[in-house]
Amino acid sequence: MKILTGNDLQSGAVTWWDGATWSLHVEDSADVGEHGEDIAARENAARRVVSPYVIDAEQSPDGIRPAHIKERIRALGPTVRLDLSLKPADADAGMWVI
Amino acid sequence: MYQYDSYDQALVDARVADFRDQVRRRLDGSMSEEQFRPLRLMNGLYLQLHAYMLRVAVPYGTLSSAQMRMLGDIADKYDRGYGHFTTRQNIQYNWIKLDEAPDILADLASVEMHAIQTSGNCIRNTTSDQYAGAAADELVDPRPYAELIRQWSTFHPEFSYLPRKFKMAVIASETDRAAMRLHDIGVQIVRNAAGELGCAFYVGGGMGRTPMIAPLIREFVPLDQFITYSEACLRVYNRHGRRDNKYKARIKILVHEIGKEEYSRQVEEEFAHLLTQGIEPPTAELERIKAQFADPAFEAGASDALDRSDPDFALWIDNNCVTHKQPGYIAATISLKPVGGIPGDASSDQIRLMADLARDYSFDELRVTHAQNIVLPHVKKADLYTLWQALDVAGLGTANLDQVGDIIACPGLDYCSLANARSIPVAQKLSERLAPKQQEIGELKLKISGCINACGHHHAGHIGILGVDRKGVENYQLLLGGCEGADTSLGQITGPGFDEDGIVGAVERATDYYLAQRENGERFLDTYRRLGMTPFKEAIYAPNSVKNGEPANG
């Protein structure tokens, strides 16, 4: 599947296109198919996101998982500071990245 | 230490106001990201893997207590309670909000700090010896000359759009503690046969994807001409440096391609021309700067006695303290490398504590080192035990300077958008694995980069590690034999790479082999240089531990 990601203009936070707006959680991502570039251009122009781009991902039993490790780390947060990640209570969250 | 005059302060304040307006225009939509990006980068604001990252300049690594305290306060007020000290003697914050960035710059300006020229193709923050002004072996304090470079290079109109970024280092000791020859320009203050002080210029060094050791371009430039000579070096580079290929745009490529003789010839020609133009700053300005780096009021006759009865304290003295030029004093390094910790990170509370301790025990002064530690440069030996106790309680008393646990590591793929692999987890595992052998191993500089840009200085590590992306999987190359000192050398790759656990085992095998083979007094680097790569490689890739380059039981 293809999903769309970028950063929030004001906070810089990693965001994911859920089909209608931008979510902090990769699990909310919508499959944008062939429309990613069009959505990215529209959202970028509206200043709702910075530098959006399309990435490959797969629908795993545990949810949507970006194909590349860099995007998985973006989706989680720094693996060495899980307390600052989106899953601070999950001590094994880092394993999801690898 | 240097204090801003009205020109410095006005310049920094004006930049804050400019950036505040630029951020406002970006947020209200009157400026696109394409228009805004170069402006934010000129103020050290990057968009990294998880958020905006602000890189704050620490000129030649020198900080006052008030500045250090502000860095701690910024970590709490605008970030997530910590900062990361970098290999360029700066500090970075990882979780900055765009609309708050101008307020941070204003807070920094209130303590004579900024983030100007911490990004972009300009002359970056000048680095120096972390023991400057304290070292027993220095000819003079190099920082006034680094400060003069700062003033000359700040907003220099001719050098704001160089072919590529440009890094300078200034030292004044025979012992190079600033990796001087791995900079675009390395300046070493020397004394000539006539007893006069001047500068030796090394030009065209650097790490990155094409590591090079800077050749000596000129043995002696009089101190009252060193800005003019620097300008000549930059002008030739700016004229001929490649702008068509960013990977060949650094000055090291130019010097290598046209040869140091031709580069020197052009610099001499330009230098002769510039001498007729009178561009050197007035001597009075240098003297004004030098006066601000005068020695603090050391106590005459201070005792050199140290009570070493506490073994942990004695170990810390032996490992983390160096001789001071003033009897009765010592320069103490605070390691930001606890066992299993994140190299270079310090919490806001730790940052403020170090500020307070500098105020109480080091004449209000601290230094950031390129090895991502903090130095209290002027500690009276009589105060040392009290100081160490305060550090130890706060997790800042680790006794491992220049040892295998004192690992340089870039932020890597945990934070950096350029990285290919994570550096920090590898550093943490190595730190934990090798901690029991650390004292036995002795001096061993271990440096880890998460990509070829080499922010972790892996080329200069006695043991270096480079993280690469192998078909979407982190992989780590091992290098041996690098060194950043007076005998600068570049590490050589051992062979096939390893996965995250495998690289830990490989480094351990290299250190075990060293321990088995070393002769009297040899450091790891000495043994490696004596024996060469082959036996180390055989030990690292021994059949019972590695199969086809991959760890079998690493």
C-alpha cells in the first residue's frame, strides 16, 4: 500500500494522511493509491503539512507498518528514548521498528 | 571570556527580529517552505526526523555559567528536558516548535548566544582546544584568534554562499586536541626560529564521504596577517570550488584536484593582493579581544595536594583531569558518557548543575568538547573532591575520558533525517559490553557515525563504526587505525559489515586481540600500528565467530 506522510508546519511533528486530515499515528494512515502526489500538493499549498511524500507500507497483523526502517522510526519516535515516543508505556515498542 | 560589545549585541538582536518576522510570514502563508527553508537553516533550524531541531552555536566551545544555565532552561521551556552536545562543540535541541523558535533565539541573545551560521554553505562555528587558556602546553590562548575569526566570518558577504559548508579550527599546542587537520582550515599557532608567534595553515582536510588530512599550506603567517591569509584561502576556494556537484564541493576536493602547490600558489597571489587592500582587522581590536581572555584571578600558592583515599575519586582524577598551567589547579572533564547512556545528552537539571559548579569552582567557565563532554577548565585542586561528589550524585562522575566507554556517536537514525543507521543503540551496547574491561584496555577512542557524512568522526576513531543501509537493513562497517591528533590518520575498513549485535562482538574481538598482543605501555592504536590490519582482521572474522561476514554468535 501507499501512504502519505509529512510534518506539521507549526510543531514539526510527524503526521500521516488518514484520508481526510493529518494524524500523529501511522495506524490511521489511508491507502492513497495513485493519488498521493495530488493530495500532497494540495495539502502543502494549504500549509497543513510540510514537505509531504508518499512511502510504501504494508498492512500487518499489528497495523500499518512502513516498509523502510527510517519511516518506522519516524512513526514511533527515537528508539533510545521510548519515553518520548508515541508508545511510552510499551517497553518493547522499539522491536516494532526493527 | 569574550563579552559582546554593542555591535555584537545589535547584530544578534536584529537577526532575532528578522527571523521572528520570517516565521510569522511562513505561518501566515505568505512564504512557502521553499522560500523559508534557507532562512530557517541560516538560523540553525532544521526539520529532522521527528520535529524541528535547533543547533545553537557555542563559539570555540566556551560557555559562561549564565549561558550554560540558559541552555538548561531552554531545554525545559521549549524542548523535552534535555540537550545534545555535538562533535562541533555546539548543542542541539530535538523537539522545537516553529512558532517558539524566535523566542528561543531571543532568550539566547539575552546571554550573548545565537544559532547563526550553524547550517548552510558558510563559515561555521570555529572550534578549538577544550583546554585553551588552561593547558600547560599551549603557546598562547588560541581563543582570541578564534573569536576574531567569528567576528570576521559572521555575515561575511563574500562567504555566505560558498560552494559548501566551511569549518575552521584553531589550536596553540603541539598536541592537537581539536582534530585540527580534519577541518577545511586548521590553524596552529606556532613560534618560528626568530621566536615570533604566527600561524601554520593546514588547508583541505575533512571527514565525510571523502576523508582527507589537511596538508600544510604555509608554515608561518604573522599573527597580524592571519585574517588576510584566511580570506585569501577562502577566496581561492570560492572562485574555483565546484558548485556543480555537492559531493565534490568541499575545499578538500579542490586542494586535492589542483594539488597543494597550485592551490598555495593561488593563495599566495591572492594574499599579496589583499595585503595591499588593508583588510586585516586593527591590532587594537585583537588586543581588545585578548584582554577579555585574560587569566582568571588564580590563587597564588594554591596547594597541589590531593587526597586520593577515595578510590573512585582517585580513578576520576587519573582518567578525567589534566595538568593545568597554574600550580594548584586542574582542568576537569565531565563525561557525558555514563555506562549505557546516550553520548552527549544531558538533562536540563544536569546542565544547570554543571552551570552552578562552574560558577562555584571554575571561575564561571565551561567548555564543550568535540568528544561531546564538558570541561571545567580552572578547578582548584582543593575543591576537586567536593566538585566530584556533586557530579557523581548527579550521574556525571563517570571516569572514562578517552577510554572505550567515552564513545563519540552522532544522533544517527534515531533523530537524523540524513542517517542510514542508528548510532546510539550501538554505542550503548558497546559501552555496557566493554565497561568491565575499560580500565584494562586504557586509551581507546571509539567513534560511530550513522551515515557517510561522518558527524561521529568514525574515520578518526582508533576504532570507527559506520552505519550503512543495506537493502533497508542497518549494517555496520568496522574501521581500525584512525587518529585525530598530531599523528592524524584515517581508519581503514576491516571487511564485510555486521548487524547491530554483530558489530558489538566484532569490536570486542578486536579489543580482546589487542589485550592479548599489546606490549609494554602500548595503546590500542600503537598495537594496531605495529601489527597492521591483517592479524586484527583474522581475529575479528575468526571462523568460529563469523560466517560469510555475518556474525554467527556475535
